[in-house]
Amino acid sequence: MVSSLSPLPFSLYAEFGLAGGYGVVREKLQQLGAFLAGMVIPNIAALIAWGLVTALFIPRGWIPNEHLAKLVSPLIMYLLPVLIGFTGGRLVYGARGGVVGALATMGAAVGSGVPMFLGAMVMGPLGGWTIRQVDRMLEKRTPHSLEVLVSNFSAGLVGLGLTLLAYAVAGPFIEAVTVTLGSGATRITRAGVLPLISLLIEPGKVLFMNGAINHGVLAPLGIAEAKQAGKSIFFLLETNPGPGLGLLTAYWVCGKGEVKRSSPGAIVIHFLGGIHEIYFPYVLMNPLSVLAMIAGGMSATATFVMLHAGLVATPAPGSIFAYIAMAPKGGLIPVLLGVAAGAIASFLVALPIVSRYSAGGHATGAFAMAKQTVQAQQTQAAISSAKE
């Protein structure tokens, strides 16, 4: 999970992918991930509340209740997208941008038949950016005596226009995109090749792209699937603490010096606390160990697919406690088996890699440099947040 968030201007969406160079593209991906996480993470409590309502009261839940189960659809279809849209607009232009972003998101939500999380991530920042541009245009043209009137009506009119646009165009279009992505993900799962997604997820995480991967792609797919099936495997792919546990255990067993001494504490922070960034320096100092993370991710995902595992909502943070809380009725054992499979596979692959690396005698210096890299990334995010 992303531990440091940086609210970024809406122009990031337009700039993403247009600049050349691997370093620039990676930086844009990291910034995009931080921005997406900045919209989702403040609303995690609401997502957890919806997940608990779903786990408890739907017909397959722990306490089936037809009356209380009526809360599930309005929460996922309207409240959660509007909250995310408001947060996205607020990141761009404060509370005023948040209000217009919420209006625009509501239009997309009403104009669609699927949960509008992707729509919220587009319309929310668009609403904030649009009202900011309008305010700048009217700032020097508005008499002081009419400022309050013009301010309220301009926001109302912009909100109306964006709501109608979202209802007529954006909602149906994003619904089609969401359905297409969901169908593709379903076909990949049924074809048995979903474990291969670890080839992208695990290297992406240690390059600080986990926000874009989880909040931008997997979470919206998971929410759409959970609304239909009551659970989703997509909530398990990026958040799984198993592979990181296996890697850190290997460093605890075979590491030397500071690396070995710090591993037990890192295990607690990662596996119980859900802060995955804690293991990033252990991978960055020894890039070959990413193979252990990929092996763990693939093994865990294969186990999840085979046992039809899934969670009812996003586990946030990616802690084993969150996994237990978000497991559906009768679905805890498959989830835990998948986590265990990921940890075991990662540990076994990491053992020879860590042993050989530790024998080289330069692990301590490399570990210090890797920690500085992680801290620099988090500092950069904090600076961007302060500027906003």
C-alpha cells in the first residue's frame, strides 16, 4: 500500500506517458499512483463499511438479512463513487473543487449500471480542474459586491454542465470500458493464466507503482465483481502479504549484519501492520530477489484461483488481519492457504539468492543505499503534497 500520498494537479492525466525516457515515465507512473491513492485511501473506511455490510447481510453472508442487505447496492453504486469523486476534486481545488467533482461523479453514477469507480477517478478531478479554470477567468471580471453570487452560481452551472455531460456521455462510455475490462479479466482468470500477472505486479510494487496498479486497475475490477458474486480475487493480487513475508524470513535466516537484525521487525510491520513498503529496500539492494517475489505472487494467485478464493472488499492496509476481516463466510481457509503458498514459494526461491548475496560481504552498504532510495521517494511525495 502507498504510505505517503501526494495530491497532484489534474494536468497529470494529460501529461502521463507523453514524456520520453524510462526515468520520466516511471516518475509519472509513481505520481499517477500517488494521485489515485490520494482519492481512494481517505475513503477506505467507507469501503470497509460496505464490505462488512456485504459480508454480513447478503444471502450468502454471515447474518443474512433481506432488509439490511438493501444497503449494499446504494452504497456501492452512489455513495462510494461520490466520495471518491469529491476527494479527487478536492485534491485539485479544495472543497469547492470537491463539490463540483461530486456533482460530476453523480451524473456518471446515475448514467451507468455498474459501480462508477473509474468514472469517479476521472470526473472528480475534472470537476475540480474545470471550476478552478472558471474561477481564474472570472476573478478579475467580477465586482466585489457580486463575488458571493457569482461564486455560487458559477459552481452550480459548471456542476450542472458536468453532471449532464457525465450522465449522457461519460457514464455510458466508462461503463462500456469497465465491462470490457471485466470481461477480459474474467477470460484471463478462466484461461488459467491469471498468475502471470505477478510478472507485472511484483516488479511494479518495488518501483512504487503499487498505487496505480491497485487503486487504478485492480480495485475497480474487484468492486464490480464483488457486487455480482459477493467476493473478488482481484482484491488479493497486489495486497497479498505472503510473498513479502517469505522474502523477509529468508533475510532473517540467511542475512547478515543490519539486514538480518532488521528483518524480524520488518516482518511484524509488513505482515501484521500491512505496510508493504518496508520490504522494498530488501529487494532494491538485491534486484535478483524480485524473482522470489514473482514466484510467491504466482504461487499465491494459482492457489487463489484453484480454491476460488476472494475477498468482499479491498483489504487496507494489506495486513493479514485485514484479510481475515474481509474474507467472506466460508472463504477464510482458501484465502489463508493462498497467503501461505505465496510465503513458502517466496521463501524457498529467496533462500539461495539471499545466501549467495550475503556471502558477498557488501549487503550492509547496499541495504543503507536502498533505504535511502525508499526514503527519497517518500520525501518527494511529501514535498509534492506540501506544495499543493
